[in-house]
Amino acid sequence: MTSLTLVATDLDHTFLGADQRPSELNTRSMFAAAEHGTAVVFATGRPLRWLDLLEVFTDVNPTVIASNGAVTYDLRNHRVISDTPFPIDVITDVVNDIASELPEAKFSLEEAQRCCVEPGFDRVDHGRPVTHQGPIREFLTPDSRPVKMLVRTFGIPTEELFEIVDGLVDGRVSTTFSVQLDDGLVELAPIGVSKGVALSATAEQLGVDLADAAAFGDMPNDLELLRWAGTGVAMANASPVLHAAADLVTRTNDEHGVAEVLERWF
């Protein structure tokens, strides 16, 4: 690749280290990309509320794709550019079907700037307070704009839970996961929402060519991100499905794998 018009990266286990912070090398590589006129995009399953760690990149003027592509955010101006919510009737039916088959399941609901969590979900919220707590159906109201749903079970590993939930939703919503846990965690999104679709829309808005873009990721929710970019890069610590789809495999997140690749271009 002779010219890189855009670089997009996942955060957890990709751009961030085990301490959940960007390393000095990765940070420097992003500033170098921006100085060469390359657009910077952070694409994460995290909600906006968990992204204060990106404030150090304000001068890079990045676009942030949050909640697995359902929310796009202008970091410099602290402005939600777009959000794509579930149809309320669809997600309500999905919740009812999952709860009927898995009565022990717990749910968490994300809007662009608030979350609603059922008691017992045991959510790790990175030190941020949960904004609302109670039965999930209380928050599925006509005026709500849910962009992401999490399903949690205890005693069913993530991949097994994914297979169960994916069968139950039967194509009405998208399913993925971003972490392997013994107590499974599956992520639901509106149909047509993914990091890759959001990246394509962002590239069009910025007037850049994705054929000359690089994207980094580690888990199945990054798969579309890598497929949409001209060069898809999987971390050494990535899921095998990412390795199979990637054009390149770089070092692990704790070995500054993003910077290792970007330094070839900058």
C-alpha cells in the first residue's frame, strides 16, 4: 500500500493493552497517521460512556464508531452524528423469546448515552455508574432508542450461548460476541448494523477510499470491519475467524501490534 487514506481500529485487546489504556507506541502511531492526512477511526463495541480514554486523541479529530456500529460520534465536538436503534416491537419479541428459552438470562440495554441493566447482570462498567437498573421490559418503551442489547448467562460459555441466542432470534437482529467468558455474554444489534457498515458510511462522509484503508481487530464483532477495509489486520491474540479473514497478522495488543504495522507506512 502506497497511500493510507484511513486507519480504523478496535479498542479492547487490539489498540488497548491489558491495562485497558493505549500504549505510548500505539498513541504515537495514530498521531503520525493523522499528521500525514490519514483519517483516524476508533471502532468499538463499547458504549460512548466508556470512551473518556480517547480524549487524548481529540487533536487527531477521530470519528468514533461505538456500540458495534450503532452509534457514530464526533469526538472533537462531542456530538452524536447518528444512531441506529432497534424497532421496539422487534427487540421486545426477541427479549420474550430468549427469556422463555433461557429464564436465567439477564439483559443489559444500551442507548447512545445511557444504559439500563437488570439486577444480577453483574456488569463490569469500567468504573462508570449504571444509569438505570430494573427489569429490561421497563425500558422498552415507545420513546426509547436502544442500539445494543447484551444477553448474559451464568454457567453457559460465550460460544455456546451465542449458538442458542442466534437460533432464537432467527435473523430478526444481528448477533455477535467480543469476549470469551465461562459465563457467556452475547451482543445483539439491529439488522444491518456492524462496524463495517458504519466504517463504510464514515469513509463516504470523509471522502476517502476504503480500498486504501487499514483496519485492526481481534474478535468476531470486528470481522466486518476487516472485510470492508482494503487491508484487514488481525492481532496475534485474535480469534481464529479473524486470522482466517485477515490480510495480515500483527503482534498482540500488549506488544503494540497496531503500531508495528503503522510504522511501516509512517
